[in-house]
Amino acid sequence: MINRTLRQADSEMARILAGELERQKTTLMLIPSENYASRAVMAAAGTIFTNKYAEGYPRRRYYHGCEYYDQLEQLAIDRAKELFGAEHINVQLHTGSQANMAAYWAMLEPGDKLLAMSVAQGGHLTHGDKINFSGVAYEGHFYGLDPDTDQLNYEMIAEQARQVRPKLMIAGASAYPRIIDFKRMKEIADEVGAYLLADIAHIVGLVAAEAHPDPVPYCDVVTSTTHKTLRGPRGAMIMCKEEWGDKIDRAVFPGIQAGPLMQIIAAKAVAFKEAQEFGFREYQRQIIRNCQALAASLLEEGFTLVTGGTDNHLLLVDLRNKGVTGKLAADLMEMAGMVVNKNLIPGDPLPSTETSGIRPGTPGLTTRGMKEPQMHQIGKAIARVVHDGHDGEGNPNEAVLAEVRAEVRELCAMFPIYEDLEA
Ligand code: DSN
């Protein structure tokens, strides 16, 4: 039984996988938190390393038979340390949310105050939002954006920090298209006696390639995912100063996790190696150039961009002047083969299920090898969908969407992914 292929063992799942492979090959990935993992990363994630428990840490396991698991986890840790220059790294986190949970568990007591960017202005649920564990276990306080610029205003954040006196300040966002000044955040945290955590889940690849200022020298703890701009397997990690190392490790295991996913840690090690190879730095810089080219193309088409542009891998498009909601735009774009997030814009009058914006990003497009001319073409395709892809009452214009879908298919065929991969 264990020797059958997926197709032999479960034809129903194989059919679903084949469908998804076709979808990924023939659509444009515009979700900024997604990417196409390499064949090598996926191969490691699909290995026999899935078969073993390895609770504990290298050379300190609660299970026997961990010789190769010690080697693979140590390799992942060593490579990540070299890549990020961090003093201590834990690579066992299953998700970005769990990375934040473990960090808070290590740094805070229940009821302590944290100060972070609000979800409504671009922050993340796990930064103290009321509907998340982080807002139940801790007292969440939030800074927003400067209403005049839609950018972080460090004087305003400092003023709020003086009033709140948080135990922990969080720098990091899910939908912010500009540089974050971690050095300035550290000065604010020091002034009010707070710890500083950076959540770089989105920008981690840019940071690794020095295409975004580095938080590691300034922060007590840095949390991140490994599957977004870093292009590794779906997972997460925590970097910290040596003095936090034991507390962080104990918060991860046995604090909030038991058995680590060793096959995913192996895939993380592969991704960290790929991030040190020739071409990765250029890839990250091209992500930004592509995002700026997409921004320029959308501006030419009369779109409004929150902050007017971007310094990183994503854009926030305010659709209010176009007479469509974020949800309708994203639905229509999906019909045309362009998969994007609907997203709240600062001060959004609509709920998060509808929204007034979309959040396109370029990590996936750049992995396909696309450059500025393709970004220009995609900007025009988005404009066509938003302008002509509906009848003004929310109904799709099938003919226009089919034309754009055909153009998208052609573009995908010119920049193929996973060519000889079989489902
Ligand atoms: N996955 C994150 C993002 O897309 O920004 C949110 O959890």
C-alpha cells in the first residue's frame, strides 16, 4: 500500500492536484504573500522526513533515531543565521501566526500592553486584534498612518507610545507599500522602555537581499514566514538576540508546539541556500522594480495608489474613483485569470468582506521571469477588467473578461512555471 503513487492511491486527490497545477500554470499570481516554491524546495517538503517525530532541538531530542533530523535542522539554523546575521534562530514554527504567538509567550505576561499597526491601516490580526488570540491574551493598542500621507509617522507613533507605555512594540505590516524605519522604531521603543518585535513575514526576502532596511540589529525579536518573498515552503521562523534564545525556544517547544514538521524544516534549509545563491538578490530587486512598473502603468490608467506608489513588493490600489469595490474587482480579475486580494484601504468605509481596494504584488510574477514590459501589459489588463469587465451594476462582461483571460494565458505560456511537473 505505501508504494503506490498519489494517482494510484487516490485518483480523486490527483484530479484536484492536476486542476490546481493547471490553474497555477495559466493564471497570474498577483497576491503579494504568495510565490512559486522551487522544485528543490517542494522535493524536500515531500520527503520521508515526514515520517519522524523530533520533539526538542538538535542533540536535545525527546525521540530516538534523530541523527539526520539533528543534521537537517542544524543546517537550516546555520544557513538562516548566515543569511540574516541573527544571533539565534528557531526554524520550527509552522506559521507566521504561531511565530508571533510564541514570541509573545516568551516576552509578555497575559494582559500586558502591545502597540502595533492596526489591521484597518495595514497591520496583521496577530498584532493584538480583538478577534485574535493576541487581542484576548494581551491588551492591544494601535497606531495608524498619517492621514495626510497614508504613511507611518514616527512622531505620531512616539507620542502614542508615550501615552500607552506598551511592554512590546511591533513593527511590521501586511499591506503597507513603503519602507519601515526599524531604527526609528527602536529609538521609540527605547524611549518608553518597550521591547521591539519586527514581523517581516512579507518583506523577508527583500531584507535577506538588502533591498529593504534590516530589522535584525534593532529588534529583540524578528518573526517571519518562509513562503512569501523568501520563496520557501509554507512555514515560519523566529530570529532573536542571544539573550532571548532560551525563552523563545521554550515558548515554541514545549510552549505552543510539540512535533516539528521536519520535512518542512528541510525545505526551509533548501530555501535558505537558494536565498544565498547568485541571482536571489537580483530577483528581490526586480520584484521592487516590477512593482514600481506596475504602479506606473496603473497610474497611467487613472488608478489611485495609496501613498502614490511603492518601495516594496506590493501596491495598495484605492478603487473608489473607479466605482467598483475591492471584492468586485478581485472577482472580475479572477475570471480573467489574474488572482489578487481585495484589501481595506486606510479609512475604508466598507467592511473587510467588501473593501474599497485591491493589494497586487509582484513576487510570483517576478519568479516567472517577468520584467517591466510585462508589468506594463498587466497594468493595462487590470485597467481593462476594472473599466470594461462589468456592466456598472456588478455583472461581469463575459466577452471582455474572456479576451483578457486569453491574453493572460498567452503571457503565462511565454513565462512558464513547473513545465515538466506532473500532477
Ligand atoms: N497571509 C497574510 C497576508 O496575505 O498578508 C495574512 O495572514
